[in-house]
Amino acid sequence: MTITKDIIKRLNKILGDKSVLVSRTDLMSFSYDATSNWQGMPEIVLFPTDIKQISEVLALANENSIPVTVRGAGTNLSGGSIPVSGGIVLCTSRMNRIIEIDAVNFTATVEAGVVLNDFNMELAKQNLFFPPDPQSYLAATMGGCVAENSGGPYGLKYGVFKHYLLGMKAVLATGEIVSLGAKTIKNVTGYDLPLLICGSEGTLAVVAQATIKLLPMPEARQTVLAVFNDVITANAAVSKILSRGVRPAKAELIDNWIIRRIEEAAPLGLPVDAEAILLFELDGAVETVSMEAAKVVELCFNAGATDVREAKDKKEADNFWTARRMGFSAIYGNAPTALAEDVTVPMDKLPELMERIKRIGEKNDVMIVTMGHAGDGNLHPCILTDKKNPEHYARAQKSTQEIFDAALELNGVISGEHGIGLEKRRYLKNAMPPEAIELLKKIKTVFDPRGILNPGKIWE
Ligand SMILES: Cc1cc2nc3c(=O)[nH]c(=O)nc-3n(C[C@H](O)[C@H](O)[C@H](O)COP(=O)(O)OP(=O)(O)OC[C@H]3O[C@@H](n4cnc5c(N)ncnc54)[C@H](O)[C@@H]3O)c2cc1C
């Protein structure tokens, strides 16, 4: 216990008692995230409504060496927002104002707790587009996505959060408020500090506001669905198609097991007999989209697809993408514990990675199902297990280790988008040279000398 009655009194004074939770039942909801194998109880949960309150909370926490774990919506898949050291959970959900949408300069400034989908709905009214689309966008917050450097299917053509981040207002561990970056598209003024905080998983600073760049909404979109008889051919098809000069906005893979679970939960028109499907979206000017869609159809057939078709209308296209978005819930809903990984390799290594994942599953006798953002080499092999069965869980963890080893041997990385958090911290030493890990730790000390921000994450 690091939080005394006196500190609770002072926190109540900063935030007002309607923004402070202390009962065990209330705290329970903040003890987990979207992973199914981690939990940790906070001692208190706070809901700041402005940056000044965050600053005062951090100053108090720092003075008393109280751990602070920031939480957006808790949808991350790496254990990132779990308060494993107890202390304070600082939840940004009440900081949900869109401060500015500047349609002339194509920028926006939002508070950390704005939900990505709410933001996109506002942008759509002005025909504007913010591409990074983690498939949790119905709940995920802008602050959480900055902290995880999230991306999604649109990553293939448009990149991820870091490619849009121009500036931020952040609060350092000491409570100091800093304005970093600018509103300009270009900026080379000293080190790029917003970029350093982006992807730092709540360990360097609390992001209170972010300024990001926007794009005009594409004029047209078309979805193409390609059916394959085996998952390796589907993976190999991706690089064959992209190497022919077409640049789809999205190229997503779903395997047969996941297709079936999605269709059982909500029939959305996916072909249940397909061993794997690739889902593409083309976007841009009407004529270009129609030409590129036809080209993708042809290239898919050439790459071994048994059936390929363009979505007949917007409703069918929306259904396919809803199905894709349901992937993780279909997996988590059908296994007591799922280890959802996000290894990423250079795109031409995808078939080999898939081959190795299959062999690892067979060798360790565990079920591994796979979907992912195949277009940017980012697969989600998910190992179905049960944490309450130690023998099976050990085989599942061994499989995780072997999948990471395979990705690293193929010049890949152990996380393309979910971050390290708790889930992958024991593998970090295999994934980064020791000097680089030392550099990470030194940077952490500069930002957070007492180590109060999200302790226990990224490294052991
Ligand atoms: C169904 C599903 C699909 C997903 N699909 C994708 C996907 O396609 N691509 C992808 O990249 N990710 C995906 N994710 C995971 C993704 O990382 C998170 O959904 C999202 O980035 C986290 O947002 P959040 O608001 O829930 O943050 P949280 O989960 O609350 O927090 C995530 C991390 O950020 C820190 N943090 C939160 N807010 C702040 C802040 N204001 N300042 C500093 N640190 C902060 C937390 O401490 C934690 O370490 C998916 C998750 C789910 C459940």
C-alpha cells in the first residue's frame, strides 16, 4: 500500500470526490485490459478533467513515489494499462474534447480521452480523413493510440499514428507541463520529442493533448475478397500483388478457423470453406479505384486464388470489414486464454513465417490461429490455451517464444503494433541489443527519475 488516507484526502481536493474511486468493486474494472492473462489491482482510480489536474496528481505522486498507470480505454493487448505495482490509475476518459479541427491546414488537436471513432465521425462531416485504424477504434482513445503508436489495416498505404503526430501537450512525472512539437507539417527543431513519447506505453509522460495531421477523404473505395485453398499461398500472394505496383489501402488476412468463428457469431458473408481469405481495399479517385480493383482481382487469380470478387455494394463491403474487425473477439470468445501476438516481418518473408507458425503449433500440439495486416508483414498468430491448465499453458508460452525467434530470424520484430507492455517484456533482451536497452533505460531516467510512470512495463 503506497496511498495513505492523507494522500486520498489531497487527491479528493485536486479532483473532487466524484472523480475518485477507492472501493474494491470499482477498482476491479481497472485491474485488467484486453489481454486474457494479466491482472493487477490499483489502489485508487482518478478521472482528471484537465491538464492542470494531471499535473497536480503527478507532482503529488512523484513526491511520494506512488506508481501511476495511465489508462485510456484499456483495450491494449500487451498488459500495458494494468497497474502491476498498485498505486494510481489515471483514466483519461473524461478528457474527451476535440479542441480544434482545422480544415484549412489539415490538422486537429484533441484531448487524450477522445475515442478514435468519435473523432472520425466528426472528421467525416467535413470530408476529412485520419487513417490510423486500430481495429479497436470503437473504444480506443487518442492518448492510448499515441502511447502504443497504433496502426491498423490502413497502415499499408497510410502508415501508423507516428506518421500523423505533429505535437502534444504532455505532463512529465514531476508534474511539469510541456508543449512539444508544433502544428506545422514539417518541423526540425531539436530532437523530435513527440515521436519519442509516441509508442512509449505510458512510461515517459502523460499525453494530455495531441495535434495530428489529417488528409482529405478519398473520393471512392472498393473492397475485393480473394479466397485461397491454403494459408501459405494466401500469404505468398500478398508480395506478388504488391510487387506489381498496385498499392491497396488495406490487405488483410483471415484464416479458416477465425472465419468460421466470426460467421458463427454474426453471419456477415465470409466464405466459411475458404482456408484463408485476403481482403483488400482500394481507395482514391473513382477511375483509379475501379482500374486498381480489376488489377487486384487479376493478380489474385494469378497468385493462386480460387475465387476473387469485388464487393457488390457499400453494404457488402462494410460487412466484410466488420467481420475483419470482429477477429479478436471471435478468438477471445472461443478460448479461456488467448495469447494474441503481433510479430512483423519484411513482407516477402510472410509465407516462411506462416510456415514456421504452422510447424510450431504442430510440434507443441497447440492450436494457433492467424489473421493480420498481411500487407505490412504484420501477423497476429493467436495461441489458444488455458492459463488454469499449467501444462498446456507452458506449451503455449513455449510456442510464443518460438514464434518470436522465427520472426527475429526472418529480420522481423516481436511487436508491430501492440507494444511490449507486460506480455513481451521477458523477450525484449532477445529482440534488442543490450546497448539499445541501456539507452532506453537512460531515457526513462531523464523523463521519470523516480520511476513512477507505468513501472514494470517494457523490461523486467
Ligand atoms: C479488438 C482489438 C483490436 C485491436 N486492433 C489493433 C490494431 O489493429 N492495431 C493496433 O495497433 N492495435 C490494436 N489493438 C490494440 C491497441 O493497442 C489498443 O486498442 C489501443 O492502442 C489502446 O488504446 P486505449 O485507449 O485502449 O489505451 P489503453 O489500453 O488504456 O492504454 C494503452 C497504453 O497506453 C498508455 N496510455 C494510455 N493513455 C495514455 C496517455 N494519455 N498518455 C500516456 N500513456 C497513455 C497506457 O498506460 C498503456 O500502456 C486492438 C485491441 C483490441 C482489443
